[in-house]
Amino acid sequence: MAKKLIVQKFGGSSVANVERIQNVAKRVADYKKKGNDVVVVVSALGDTTDELITLAGQVTNEPSEREMDMLLSTGEQISVALLAMALHKLKCQAISFTGAQVGIITDKSHTRARIVKINCDKIKEELKKGRVVIVAGFQGVTPEQDITTLGRGGSDLTAVALAKELSADECEIYTDVEGIYTTDPRIEPKAKKLAEITYDEMLEMASLGAQVMQARSIEVAKKFDVPIHVRSSFSANSGTMIIKEAKRMEDVLVNGITLNKGEAKITICDVPDKPGIAAKIFKELALVGVSVDMIVQNVSHLRSTDISFTVNKPGLAKGIKITKSLAKEIGAGEVLQDEDIARVSIVGVGMKSHPGVAANMFGTLAKEKINIEMISTSDISISCIIQKKFAEIAVKALHEEFGLSK
Amino acid sequence: MAKKLIVQKFGGSSVANVERIQNVAKRVADYKKKGNDVVVVVSALGDTTDELITLAGQVTNEPSEREMDMLLSTGEQISVALLAMALHKLKCQAISFTGAQVGIITDKSHTRARIVKINCDKIKEELKKGRVVIVAGFQGVTPEQDITTLGRGGSDLTAVALAKELSADECEIYTDVEGIYTTDPRIEPKAKKLAEITYDEMLEMASLGAQVMQARSIEVAKKFDVPIHVRSSFSANSGTMIIKEAKRMEDVLVNGITLNKGEAKITICDVPDKPGIAAKIFKELALVGVSVDMIVQNVSHLRSTDISFTVNKPGLAKGIKITKSLAKEIGAGEVLQDEDIARVSIVGVGMKSHPGVAANMFGTLAKEKINIEMISTSDISISCIIQKKFAEIAVKALHEEFGLSK
């Protein structure tokens, strides 16, 4: 077998304690021993990042974003040092680097920085010496040497970006599940691991609530065609390949069902039906950082309308406050909120060319006597907002209906 | 009052929790508000460094020193970020830097690196903008951008070196005691806080067991004549000034009594009285990293001698092993060990010109019926090894005898 260059990314749960770090080291060393070049990207140990955020919250309500990055980037620095030590113990040559040391240059948007360029000279030099190169995920540095972080799930982005810059043969994303499933196996035990999935499908899955990989990193992988292998750090089984186009002859209609219970619904009743009102509402919400997901507006009788939208639950209180004050200002009616909702979605590149899929989905839910409150569609997905208590029933019924259980 | 530039160093106990960090921020902000420029050097929070060392110990017995520095340097990085946030909360402009960012360049001796040069441009630039500059203590970076640490107590060194490079008006070392005392107040309640002490006296005190300041940092302060003010971070009282020459007219004979219970004694009996034997013994011990303190050799009858020396207790097991194998090799007799010893020392620049001090010390111990096992002297100190159980009695008697209690 020819020598390969591989980028392996291990998430927080894969390095949650010393024993797991040693397991990761063993896996890396084994791959290295076969004569391959390995670059490892590591997240912070277990809940370290959350603990640091809590600590900052005890000091101040409004931490400066620059100092937040200074603080949070220590988490990954601890991981890379410990993993290097674990590899040394296995007599495997290895060296660790921070994002700054390895030359991951970003813009100045602290806490959500974008990678501008990566200088891979240092990595290549160390690989040439026969060493495993361990890079702290999630972090970079501005041209002025200020430490930045790439946002939640940023280690995935580090891995994909390095794989691209190094022209790696593969980018392995190690996690605590075996791969990407047709749906959450905790809800539907019949869920099947997918052998492969396209970037587009994975993007829909990621943004719709499947928390295996960060959406931005999949976008980058898609853009530069980086083959990704999502697999478990606790087993030797192969996982799911994320690729440009599925190698199957005919695209299946639906490839996965996702569920998101993390949103709440806000409805403004009797909004005057005038141009610019919707724009005003969502601009104000964006300004205070409330991220809006689905939006539905029905034109109704008497020149007024109802507007409903969903927000992430942490943004609900802020969203309601803004919305109520705006409703008053524009002369709208009552503002309603509903936290007991769930978003159920079906995803699949095949549905592009099969117009009957939506009707099939709605019919399946109707058969279960589940009322649909909001609908939203994209090229390769259809999402319905339903009452939360029916979420699991809906997932199972759709999983069955679209032939994913067989 | 003219504008001053001050370097303030806060140790781990001063920033052990969020409340203490906020207290430190208040003190820094107050000083800044008076129109002064402030550079703050911070250690890791409380026991963070020890916790990280424990973590590394769980991964491997022999952590690489480069990776150890990568790991440990995160402790101070956390502190500086949190202190910056606390200052922001008080509406005090502040910015934090790692040792690398601020340009503290060291040699490549990981875990005990020496500062080669400091580029203060960045600090001066930020001070000009009216900001408090917070620098992570204990750490630096090699010209190749590898992170290094300066050894135990290294934050003191960072502070003194920055004070020198910035030509600061004063270097304040904040700690959990009110200053330097004539002896440990927990042993002798009559111990007095010294208003001032010379660099040389402080060096003796530091190396003899007073743990207030790292010896290397005092050496640097002495070399460049950096005025140091050791004081408490928990009170507004002034502490002890460490200076070149005491301003008092006549040097007092003895300025302090120190006690060190952290050593053990090893004796090799009947060592053949041949040249090179002692050199061989201490070279071997140095090679395995056992640090030897006092050495006493008595030439005796029959062309053989006894050699006694003290080692730090953590090195005792290793020291005994080496010594026993060497004793066999060179044809010496029994090897004895004694952990129940203590080192009591008197320190004072005045004793240089007063030859009777040693006799006075020995007489005082004799009066208390305390047997002296080993004696060692320097220009400005005299140390005696005695049985540990008499340590406190010895300290009190000497404190009284040399007039420190009045």
C-alpha cells in the first residue's frame, strides 16, 4: 500500500480523560507505524471549554471577545501537550503545536474567526523528520499575533482546512458515534449507519440538528472536495464517508431524518400588511444576535397577517422582548410564544427530482394524527414544525415510510 | 506626584479564585487611576500548575520537557485573560499577552529556560494607549517559537526582568504574607517585618528556605539594581523593600533566622582518603539530578574519612541508591541516612565584619542542649544541621539572642 497522508481529528469526548487520550495515542501510533504520515487535530478535554466559559462568566457578564479567545484556546493547548506525551510513551515521535505556532492565520473576528491562510511549512518539515504532528484545533492567530478561536465545532474546521492545505488523502473525524445514521438511533433503534453521504446532504443534516460535524467545516470540505470519514474513536469499524457525489447508481429519495428540539416559536398576530415590516423585524433580531431559523408568513384577511418564526431557545427571552416592543411600534397584535415544538426534517439529494416527496411526508404525519404548524423546504430537505410530544412518533413513522428501516 | 511606571506581580495565591482576581483588579485599577502606568505579571490560579503536573504524570512517567512547557504555560494564560476581563468590568482598559506574544525570548532549556532578551515595543505601545498591560508570568518562547517556562517561581523572574527592561520605578511582588520577616512568624510570634533587606541577605534567605521569592529573580534584581517591594495582596500596608544597600547607618549583625526541614542527611563512613573520591560521588549524584546542599568531610584516623551531605528529601531515595553502589565500588563502609534533621541559619550582611557571630550562634544552641551535626558558613550566613525536634527551640533562642525580638 502506498504511503498516505492523513489528518485525524479527535473531539472532546475522544480525549475526555487520560485513558481515552492513551487510546487515541495508540490508534495514531498504529497508523503511523504502517508508514503513513499523520497530522492530528485535537479538541479540548471533555467539558474543559464549558468550564472555562463558566469561569469567565463568574468574572464578568460581558467578557471581551479577545480575552475570551485567550482563555478558551488554553483548552486545546492542554490536549495537544498530553497527546504528544502519550505518543512519546509509545515510542512514537510526535510534536505539538498551537494554532499560532503552526501558522493558522485568521481574520480579527474573535470567537468566530475565519481562516485566511495556513502556512504548512512547519508541519511539512516535522512530517519529513518522521514525526506525528499534533495541532490544537479550534484556534488561530491574527497577523498581529492575537489569538483567535473559530467558533463552536471549530476543530472540525481546523482538520478540514489542514487536510485541504496539505492535500491529505483523507480527513478522519473521530467522534463518539459510529458514523452518520439515517436518524438518531436513540429514537429509532432501526436507524442504519450510512456508508456514504454527500456534502449537501450532510450540510442539511448538520444545520438541521445532527451534531456530529460543524456545518462550516462541511462547506469548506465541499468547496475543496476534501474526502471526510466520520467514525468512532472507540471502535475499529469504518464509519461514514462524506463525499461529493454518492457512488450509488440511483440517488435514494431520502437519506436521513433529523430532529431538533432546541428551537422555540414566536408568532406576531395581526401584523399590518405593509412592505418593509418583515425586514424591520428580522433586522432588529439580527442586531441583538438572536438567530432566526424558519420563517412563515400567511397573508390573511383585512390587510393584516400573522408572522411566525423559530429561534434557538437561548435566544427566546431576548427575541420575545424585541418582538413585543416592535409589535407595539408597528401596531401589530398579540405576540405568542411556544417552547413545546420540534422540528422534524427529511434529507436526501434524490428528492430534487421527485416532486411527490413533500406530499408523502405530510401524509405520513397526518396518518399519525400529527398537526403540522410550519413548513419549510430546500432543494434537498423538507422540515415540519410539530408539537414536541409527537417528535419521536414522527421520526419513527418517517423512517419507516421512506424505507430507511429495511 | 510624578507619573510612575510600576510592574506588579501577583502570585498564585493572590489569584486563587474569582473573588481574589477581582480584588487584584481593583488594586491595579486604583493605581492606574492615579495616573500611573502599570504592567501586571500573573501566575497560574492557585494550584493549577500542580494539577497540570499531576495530569501529565497520569499520562507518562517521563514527559518530554518541551511538551511539559506547552502544558504548564496554559495556567498563566488563563490567569491573564481572566484578570483582563475583571479589569474591563471596572472600566479599566487592559490587554493580556502570553510570554510569546510580548516577546520574552529565552534559550531552549525547556522547564528551566533563561531569558535571552525581551522586546518591550508591544508593551510600550499598549501603555501609550493608556492600557494596563497584563503579561503571563513564568513563560517565554524560543526564537523558533517553541513555548518555554522559567522554572518554579518563574513569574518573579518575568516581573523583575520586565521592570529592568522597562526601567520601571518599582517592581512590586504581591504575595500572601506582609513582607520579609526576621523569621517565620508561625514559629516565633515575636518575628518582626523588615522594612528593608539587601539583595544579598534576601538571596541567602531565599536559598535557605524562605519561600517568598525565587532566588534567580533576586540575582537579576541585584545585577541590574531593580528595587523590589515585597508586600501582601490582602492588605494596603507597605511590605519589605529589597535594595542594594540598607539605608541604616550601621548594619545590624543578624537580620533573619531561616529554617529548612526539607532536607535529609546521607553519610558515607570510612571513605578511603584518596584524591578524586569526593568529586566522583558528587558528579554521579549531579548526573541523576539529585541536588546536594551542605557537604562536610572530616579527615580522620587510618587514612579514611566520613563524608556527610544533605539532599532535598524528594532526592533521598535516588541519592541513597547511588551512594550505596558507589560506596561498594570505592571500598567505603556503611551508608547512613537521617531524615529527622533541620537546617537553622542566621543571615545578615553585618556579620562580615564581626567574627564573633559564629561562636555566639553555637553557644546559644549549646545553652539549649542542642547538638550541632554539621556546620556550613558563607560571607553573610551561618547554617547548622540539628535534630528536627529541636528546630523551633533553636529558631526562638537565636531570634532572642540576636536581638530580633525587641
